[in-house]
Amino acid sequence: MKKVLVIEDDHNIGELLNIHLNDNFFHPTIINNGYEGFKIASTENFDLIILDLMLPDMNGLEICRQLRSMKKFTPILMLTAKSEEIDKVLGLESGADDYLTKPFSIRELIARVKAIFRRIESLNDQSGRDEDQQLQFSNLSIDLTKRTVTISEQRVELTPKEFELLVLLAKNPGRTYSRASILNKVWGYEFSGYDHTVNSHINRLRAKIESDLSNPKFVLTSWGVGYRFTDDLN
């Protein structure tokens, strides 16, 4: 059974998640305090962390940042009661893989959880086929086996989703992907209204690999459609 850590201070939501995760054959651990949740997340192994943004003692953003700084790349699905775009972007920038805004439907949350695990299985399958494979574009190097990216031989730290997004585009130079297509291929689900998730990740990816954000060299915009990787580089 997949182990899911839920860090959520609302006892009613925690109990609801506990019931539905168990019903879908996951093994949940429910923690109602931010600092306690961080201690468990940093010392034990989980397949997924469902993390509330607003928590007592230690908020979700800080937990996420601390875990990523420790090189713990367990997928994180962040929950937030705030609807402002800046809170969602901060969650993604702290290293969360995805987020849901409260109130949310249990059906959608479970669909997101299952999608995350499908993506992990797909990546594990792909890793064998990508053995010793590298992608090289000018000074940008992508090592598919080690899951590393370098610019002019300098390591660039990408989150798991940023890496997956870059690889999707870089494997198919010149091909335009719509936001909906990227959402399906990288996040593994199809829900309308989540274009901002793709946009936020594209912006963060560009900030890390592009030297001039006003004139990107690698990840280009296909206006009115989506995004593509340049096909003008050797």
C-alpha cells in the first residue's frame, strides 16, 4: 500500500481524508501539527505528502522548503484555503508539485493522488529506457538517467515537476503542446481551469535555465496555443 502523510490541522478534513484514502487502498498517517508533521516527513519515508498551507507552529510553505532543501523529493500536494494566485505560486515555488484550493471535492483529490502515483510508475518505467541517455542543446545538458540539468556545466536545481516539464518539451523540439496537453502528460490528469499550474511552472523553469527572460532561448511560447522547445539549436 502506498504511504500517504497528511499534515492538516482541521480534524474534520483529516478524518475525511483518512476514510477516503483507506477506501482507495492507501495507507494514511494523519498529523494535525506543522512541526510534528515536518519531523515525521523528514525522518520517515512516504510515497506522497498532502500538506495544508496554514498550520500551527510551522506553515506548509516552510515545511515544503525545508524538505526540498534536505533533498527529499517526495511528491507534495498542497492544500490551501486561500484563493489568491500569489499563494498558489508561492506554494509551487517552495517545491510543491501541485495544489488544491479549499473547499475541494474528495473525488478530485483522490484523482490527483492517483495521477501522482501513475506519473511515478511511468517515470520508473521510462528510466530504464533512458539509460545513459543525455540531451544536449547548446550549453544546456539534460541527463535523463541521473535526472540532472546543467547550464554551461553548472548544476541547475529543478523540482521533479520542472524536470519532467523540461524533458517533455526537450524530447520533442519544435512541437507545440497546449496547456491542457502538458497538464495531462506531466501531471497525469485532465481538469479544466488549471492552466495557471502550467504557466507557473513554465515561468519558474525559465527563471532557472534562461539567461534573458524577455527573450527565452530554450522554452518558447506558441501564442494562443501553448509552449514548445526551440528547434534552432544543435
